[in-house]
Amino acid sequence: MIEDPRGRIDYAESGDGATLVLLPGSCSTGAAWRPVISELGLGFRRVTTSLPGYGGTAERRTEWDSDISFEAEALEAVIRHAGCPVHLVGHSFGGLVSLAVALRRRAALASLTIIEAPAPDLLRQKGEFVHYRAFRQMTEAYFRAFHAGEPDAIEMMIDFYGGAGTYAAWPERLRNYAMATTPVNILDWASAYGFTLSPATLAKVQVQTLILIGGNSHPAVSRANELLGHCIPRAAVVTLPGAAHFMIATHARDVAGLIAHHVASIEATNRPLAAARR
């Protein structure tokens, strides 16, 4: 745990080697990465944390100020605590926060991996209005249901990402946690919609980036992440056949393998450069 002036921040680490900072998405904690961590094997220092409002990480936003910079600051504190340039890996809303950190350039990043970040503003900026409306229609219906007092309102959001029946198939403890953290997720969407992501902005991302998309993911989610790959100068986009949004649980071995390969290639490139500077 990190004691920060704005509130506590989840922090846990294990292993030795290249440092990965693994940020989960909404309605999750660092424990969401256990399937991937178990498949990574040796040779990595694995740092996990949680977004503000989840796990032990204190919320720092309000209904009136939900700027994504609040989440970015918490993640930057984790990276500083790690004490070295890190390979930052973010899933879902965690991917969007990770992208915000890369754009702010206040933390030392060795690389970036984004797994299906919600990027509705990029769809709007690029004129992809059918896909943008898909995000808007889902969130508007979800917000209405939540404000009407429906306890399972978040099912709409989960099933948008994972497909019909995803939420119902989750264990009861996960459904209960999603219901309990629905107000936090509402703030997450306010942060996402308020985050301007133009092609010109994304052209400023300097680190080598891997973007993962599920072959069975919602078309709007897939398209938003394809556009991220087109707009970020040093990005590679990989589609996992048969996977959908919650691939860090359902396709952990594939995800771990792609992350490990991405990190290893960058570490191999950096070692000769580091030796030359000595």
C-alpha cells in the first residue's frame, strides 16, 4: 500500500526482472491479473494496483470533477514507487488511464500495452458515429437504470463488453462487487467521455505500444482500439482469435505470451543502448 496525500493506493509486487505495472479495469482490483501472472513465469517483476475507488485505492474524483488526471496521478505514484522505467499494461478503463499517463510524460515508461481501452472520443473525432453511438446508447441506458434504482444496472455494461450472459455467468462475489462499485464505474465513464483523444494528441505518444483486441469483442470496442493503433506512431495491433473483452481471465496464456514477447523485444533493444552509455 502507498500512503499518498490524496489517499491510499494499492501496491503489491512479486518476482524479479523487467518491471511490469499491471492496471486492471473498472470493477476490479489487482487480483484480476492473477491468471496472467501465473502464465508469465519467471523473469518479471510484477507490480499490481487498483484504480481509484476499487480495492484499497481511495477515490479522488467527485461527481463534479472526474477528470482522468486524478487516476493518472495515482498510477504515476505507483510507477514512482516501483523506482525504475516500467512496462505499463492496462486493461479496459485501466488501458485508458495508462494512455493518459503516457501522454502526460510524468512517469518513466519503457513500453505500453493497452488491452481494449474504452476510447469513445476517438470514434467521435474520426467520424465513426455508428460505433460512437453504440457506446453512448449503452451508457445512457445503463445510467438511467442505475438512477432508477435497478441493482443490476451494471449488467448492461458488462454484457456490452463480454456479450449477452457474461454478467449472469460471473460468480456471485464478482457480481456483488460490480454492483457495489457501480457508482465508481459511473465516474469512470465520465472520465472516459471527458478525455479528448484526437489523432494529433495520440501522435505525441512516444513509447513503443502493443494494443490487444479480442476477435469476438464488440465492434465499437474493436474499432476504437484499431484507431488507437493507427494513430499512435509506434504501435502494433494484435487480435486474439476467439477472445473478447475479458481476455485477461479467459485467454490468460495468450495475453501473457504477447506481453512477454513485447517486453522481451524492448528489453533486448535497450540492453545494447544501456551498455553503450557506460
